[in-house]
Amino acid sequence: MDKVGRKQRPELLSQQVTGARYFFLNLAPTRGARVGPALGGRELCNPDYRIIRETYAYDGLEYVTEGAGWVELDGRRHPLGPGAVFAYGRATRCEIQTDPARPMVKYFVCLTGGAAARRLARAGVAPGGLQVLAAHAELRGLFEDLIHEGQRPGRLALELCAARLELLLLKIEEHIRAGARGEDPARERFLRCKALIEERAEKLVTLEEIAAAAGLEVSSICRLFRRHHDCSPYQHLLRRKMTLAAEHLVENGGLVKEAAQRVGFSDPYHFSRCFKAVHGVAPRDLLRYRRTG
């Protein structure tokens, strides 16, 4: 998101945020470019977060995952809270403000392409519109995947992120339609637990810690995963830890014990066994591939 200063000078990103993570892919698309991501990210709003803008350089989509606030789109004000998804066009007058007592955490993606507004409308959030999704935990993971791909260099980054964006829009459309039919509360609890594990995988160690973070009993979480997933919650946590460890080794190299400590393993030998069980190769083999690939 951008911030507008006292002279109403539009800027690309707000300065009233903390711990932001961004990606930049296609800030100056060619004429006739297909719908795709220009930039995006995750922001924790400061208590004084407020933006006012008359125009913007892109069509955009935002998703609030924590906190509260409000957005005004072309003169119509909407409350914001977890699950709120809204969109704006280049000419949409947009004002956003967080609740200082409950600062928002939100994700956003800016779209390129002349058909961007139509694509957002087809997903159920036309520019100037807002939807509140009852089951929205899955969106956090999809936005995180989009940011991860956008921050990775490579000639295929734009195509990969375009595919991630399309998946995100399809999932939003699916959730909007499911909400119209009536949601499954158990599935929403499962998605919330799954997203929590994926977000905090580096620090979580035991099922008891997962349960405490989710505010549920261990037995309840196990039932949810048996019903909605192909593995147990602990196995999902382990897979996520090993994925993060592999990403660290491929992108940064370093010692195996450093990767182990990064995902909460004090014993590098135990870490290596778990890593090989998940990925089929030892972490040292992955480091060798990084050096020679």
C-alpha cells in the first residue's frame, strides 16, 4: 500500500508499517501485458497508520488477517477485521485507517494488465468492493507463497508469481461462493491451525505448543487433521520445518547445524535424519547440489 502525505503526493508504499516484507516484479509493464503481479507484501500497521489517496498506479487487492480498522472506497466506509478482502482500481478514492488499539496485519498485491479490474470482479471483489470471508485462514498461506516466490530471483519468477496470483484469486472466488452456501466451522478451524503451523513452524516444537497457540485441545487438533488432511499435525509441522530448512540451505548455504538450529533442532544428527525422511536426500547432499547446480 502507499501513503499520501500532506500534499497528497502518492507514494508506492506506506512508511507507517513495521516488519514489512515486499516483493517487486513488474513495476513498468508493457502495453498489453496480461494480468499479473507488479508488487505485493505483508505489513504490520503502526497504531497511527492511515492513508488517503485519490488515485494509484495499479489495481490492488488487500486481505486483513489480524487486527481491526476501516476502509473507505469511493465514499463508502466498511469495517475491517480478520477475513476482510477488498479491492481498488487506479481511480478509486481509497482511505484506510487502523484501530490504534488493534493494529492490522494485512497482505496486498498490486495487479498489472488492462484486464485486472475484470479479473478481480470475476473473483468476487471488484474494485471498490469488499467481502468478509468466514473461512479465510488458507489465504494467509497463499499470500505467503506469493511473497516467497516474488522474493526469489530468476527468469521464471514473474510466471511463477502470475500462477500463484491466479490460484489466490480462484481460492477467493471459491471461499466467497462457499460462504454463500454456508461454511463448515470444523474446516475453518483446521485451516486456521494449518496456517498457524506454517507461519510459526520455526519456533513450534510440540503438539502441546500448537494446541496452546491455536486455543484448542491436542485431541481436537488431531481430529481436525485426520478429517481434513493427509497427515498428522506433527507431521505437517515437521514437513514445514524441513521445507524452511531446505530453502535456507539452497538460498544461503552455511552449516547443517545452522539450518537445524534455525528450525528448532538442537541435535544436527536428528535433524539430518528427519530432513532425509522428508526430502529423500541428506542436507549435506542438498548443499553439494547448491554448489554444483
